[in-house]
Amino acid sequence: MPDLLTLNDRQGTYPKSYYAATAPEMPGYGALDGDVECDVCVIGAGYCGLSAALHLAEAGFSVRLIDAQRVGWGASGRNGGQLGTGQRVDQQTLEKMVGSDHARQLWDVAQGSKALVKSLVSKHSIDCDLKPGIVYTDHKRRFVDETKAYVEHLNRVYGYEEISFLDRQQTMDAVGTDVYFGGSLDWGAGHLHPLNFALGLARAAADSGAKIHENTRALEVKYGKKPRVLTESGTVTSDHVLFACNGYLGALQPEIAARVMPINSYIIATEPLGEARARSIIRDDVAVADSRFVVNYYRFSKDHRMLFGGRESYGYKYPDDIATAVKQRMLGIYPQLDDVKVDYYWGGTLGITLNRMPHFARLAPNALTASGFSGHGLGMATYSGYLMAEAVKGDAAGFDVMEKVPTHRFPGGTALRQPLLILAMLYYALRDRF
């Protein structure tokens, strides 16, 4: 397994993304220097780890948050910025998977995740361009009736009235293309600048007393009454240790790695198109995600650039043709953008599970993990950090709701994950096309 922390990126350096180019000045947090003790050690400074550190520090715990790279350096600072409703798996599937009562609890958790993101942005004055709305589009005609039935199910069973069905003409009007057959519009969902959100969480955590250490790679965790996290530059001894590593876990914790597989996704940012042209494409300035397994996801930035993500990837090394390949996917939906230049392109690694539900686990009585958000991490990773913090504080009810969801080991263990990834992506890419 290659070292994903360094395979495609330079140590201590953010990728050359649109997000990094438009983020505020980032002074950085010093690496760990020597041996320290604290109440809680959090490994990973993405949304999950930052949220855990923030909520624990606010409750008076002494916290050390360590990351092998920079705050928000991984998927938390590179993703499509979409804050979706529900879990990664739809409620009807969850009802069959875990029963209606547990599915209702999972819905409530997911609703809480959106509310938490919005409240953190407001409470801590995080300037991250938070806007409402996501359109979910059907790229196959046979999906339209399923979408309509699902919207009605959310309206009727869950009392969720912020989502509405779109017929083909309404979808064309909303997203400025005729390639889709229908969809839904969810005003309870939203989108934002993901790196700025992560940096805002870091600032809030530090202001609350959490000690953040960048460029501090966890090498080994020794469990016990007082877990010890060994790093390249010192040791953190604590009462609790929280794993928040997602796709960049590597070989640090085999039990997590057996159930969470890293995959790559890619995004381009075009040159600014101007407000009029942007609104001619996405009328209401919402985000869009389509029904492909290899999802196309896109929206406009504050300065009216198309931010378009997608394409399948058959290995962990970033391909040389990110800009060309992702633009071709964009032109398949918006051929009228053929004249538009690509100013930025980048890749990132996320963590997925077999059933696309997050993997929550107690690795020891004082060691917790949450990861495998499967492309649905903006809200759920942030809320997962909160749930781990609540468990440390003594209220594990929310953590237990998520831990009860079954997650399974990938066949063949970590040695076969990349071959399985290649086969799966080939299969689903063909299924999406035909």
C-alpha cells in the first residue's frame, strides 16, 4: 500500500487547488516537540478531528490534535463542498438494512449533522460562503419514478418538506442542461468553501484551548489505561485517543483499514464565468449531484467559477490528465463551456466502506474511531467528531446509534483493496455509461 500522505503531495504543503488559492493566510501550527500528556489525543485534523477537538476543549478537556500534514489538508479541504441531507445511503435502503426505528435514529443524526455545520459557521463567524440548496439529478429515465417516490417518502414518513420533486422541464430550468430526465431540489441541504470551513474549525478549537500540531505523523498507538501515541517528534500520553484519519489512515490501525478503503476523486475550477453566465447554467446558485455511481458533482464558487468534480480513478497515483479528463465530463453535461479555461485542478483521497455507511467502533474502552464517510463527510464527519466528544464526556447514545450500523471487512484485506478498487471502478463506470 503506497503512502497516500506523500504519494501525490509535498509534505506540509496544501495542494494547488482553488480552495487553497482563496483561503485566508494560514499561519500554521507547530509540530509536536517532546513528550506531553493530556486528557484526549485526536489523530487527524480534518472535519471529524477538528470537531472533536473543538467540542472537547469547549467542555474543559485538555486536547492535543495531531496531523501528519496540515489542518484541513486532506479531503476536508479538497472536496466538493456539498452539505447533503440524510446519510450516504437513502432512508428506504436503511429501513430494510436496520429496521424503521434505527433508520429514524440515523435520519435524526444526519439532520443534526447539517444543523451542527450551520450553527458552527454562525457561532464562530466562519467565512466559508455557506449557501442553501442541492439539486439531485437523474441521468437515466428509469430513475425518475424512484426519485418521485423517495421525495414523497421523505415528505410523508419523515416530515421533511424542504425537498421537492422536479420533472424533466423543471430540472432543465434549474441546471441549464437537457441531459437529465428529472430530479429533486433540497433547500435544506447546502454548499460551502470546504477548506475555509476546516480552517475556521481549527481557529475555534485553538481559541477554546485545544493544542494543534501539524506535520506530526502518528507512527504507532500503544493501548492501555493511558494510551500512548508515538510520533516522529514526541509522544502524546492521554486518557482517551480518537482516530479521525479517514482515507489517509494508512497502516496506523489495521482494524479500521480492513473496513475503510481509500479512493481518489478529482475536481477542476474554471476561469470566472461572470454572474450572468453562471446563473444561465445553475439558475439558483445551488450545488448539483447526479445519479451516477461515479458521481458528477458541481456548483459555482463565490467568484462564479464552475467547480466540477468526478471521473473514475484506477489507482492511488494521480493521473496526469486530471484537467482534461474532468473537463470532458463537464462538457458531457455543458457543451456550451467548451471555450472555458481550467484554472485549477486537483485530486484528493476519501474513505469508503462496503455499504457506504460510516464505520464507528470502539477499538478499546478509551479508543474510538469514526471514518469511511464515502463522499458524504462534510456534515457527517463534523457530527462524528461531536459524537466522539460526547462519548468521551460520558454520553455515548449518538455514537452507539452509528456503531450499531453493520460495516464489513473488504474481501482479502488491505492487500487486495487496490485490485478490487480497479475492478469496481471499471464495473461502475461501464454501468453508468450503459
